[in-house]
Amino acid sequence: MMERELALEFVRVTEAAAIAAAALIGRGDKNGADQAAVDAMRKALDSVHVRGTVVIGEGEMDEAPMLYIGEQVGAGDGEEVDIAVDPVEGTNLVAKGQPRAIAVMTVAPRGKLLHAPDMYMDKIVTGPAGRGRIHLDAPIEENLKALADGAGKRVEDLTVVLLDRERHQDLIRRIRQAGARVRLITDGDVSPAVDACLPQSGVDMVVGMGGAPEGVIAAGAVKALGGEMQGRLVPEDDEQRQRAERMGITDINHLFTLDELVEGDDVLYVSTAITDGEVLHGVRFRNGAVVTHSLAIRSLTGTVRYIEAEHLLGRKHPGGGTRPGPRP
């Protein structure tokens, strides 16, 4: 069982990444924002008393100098954990100054997170009202009706989030014809998946194809919040199929349940907003300080913590160096 104190330790890690990326909000430099967040997150992880292995990160060892898959992170003592990270979920959102960019990670005991290859995953996510009611292979009209029944709503009351992509056009049309509202996003489907499990967000369901690694990260929050999620890999070519096999996935058509994406009941999900979202406020520079807003969820207790922190500029922080100030 992971110690509950780890939740706050990992929040400090996502805070460091979010602060680093926030200095580049709206500057059109998605790669620079990502690199700043990667550097800060990697340094901050050194202060966390775990023996961690990155199972979802910036890519294979030959693709990324740090936070690569298989990298050992943490202070080298404490519990053995697997870590799925995305230093900036929504690099385009940061570059353009748009909403819902986050620094995020899911943490579980060793061997409990699916090692998802970097490819598409077809997903469906709902809050607790959809548990045991929805199915990825069912027509979207049936899933909407089942979720509405479980939530005590009308289909017309539901809001469904999808990535605004050509591949989703028929799905969007059918959702609208069924009477539900559609909210299209340009990037980043982790935040909406989490929002689907938070009543105050106004999101009821997330469907469509997005990144498989992001699916596993989101599954940590969905599991902790008692929601429902299913996914299936969608490889685009033989190389991706072979990559999945190398990562232990022999049946490319397998339907992954939430319990297969994240095994067991011991999981931590933490995120810090870089830009404003439906639930979290983005990083703000004010009065010689940086203000962050984070979410920490622990599945064992079902505890959901919203953490607003004020970081004084010029002070040392877990990412190394000093905190940045607002750029001119």
C-alpha cells in the first residue's frame, strides 16, 4: 500500500512542471514548454522517496534523454512504484494560451499500470453513473441512453467531449442527433476524462480516439473516482502492432477494461493546471509569487484534494534552481 504522504510529494512534482511550462504560455513554442516541464519534473522526482520506474513517459530510451520508458526515478528508497507521466498534456494548448493544459501523473505499485504503446486508443469514459452500463462496442445512442438512465437525466442533459478530428465526424453527428450536447476540444483528452467523473465539471462522457498513453494516465483518476472506462488500441501500421507486441500486448483487438488499464485499488492521480480548465485554475504570476492549483486523488480512500499553493519567486523549488518570474 502506498503511503498517503506520497500524494503531496507528487503534487510538488507536477507543480514544478506546471510552473516551468507556464513561463511559455502563449509564446508559440510548444517544444520549449514541453522541454522546460520535462526538465523540472525529472529533477523534482529525485526528491520523492520512492523507487520509481517510468512506464509511460516521453518515449523509448533512444527517443528521450529523460523521463523515458524504463527510466528509474525517485530518491532510490521507499516503495517500488510505476509512474505514468505527461509533463505537459496539451503542448499546443500552452503554445497558444488555450485552456486545459496540465502537468499530470498516475502512480501505482509496481506492475499495476498497463504499459501502453504510443499509438491511438479508442476510448469511452464516464463517471460512476456509467459503471456496468456502457460498452465501447455498443452504438453511441445506446451508451447515451444507458448513461442518462444511470444518472437520472435525459439524454438531452448530457455533454459529451470529443477531440475535434475528421475521424470523429460521424460520431459527432450521431451524438447530436441523439439529442446530447457536444463539446469539441483541440488537444488533450486527459482533463476531460477526469472531468467526466467530477459532477461540478459539466462533462458526462468522453468518447473517440486519443493517445493510448494518455488513456492509462486518465484511467488512474477514473479508477480512483469510481468512474467507468474502456479502451482498445488502434494501430496505424505494422510497426505499431510490433511495438505493442514488444510491450506484451499480443491481442491487438483486446478490449481493455478499467481494471486492466489500472490493476488493484491502490493508485494516485495528481495534476497541476498550466492553463485554466473546467475545474482547475491555471498558473498565475502575481505579487512576487506563483500560484498553482492542483488535484490529488487517492483511490484507497476516495479522497479528492484541491490544493492551491503560493510559491515565492526566487526561492528554491523541487525542480531545481529558482522559480521563474513572469516574462516581459
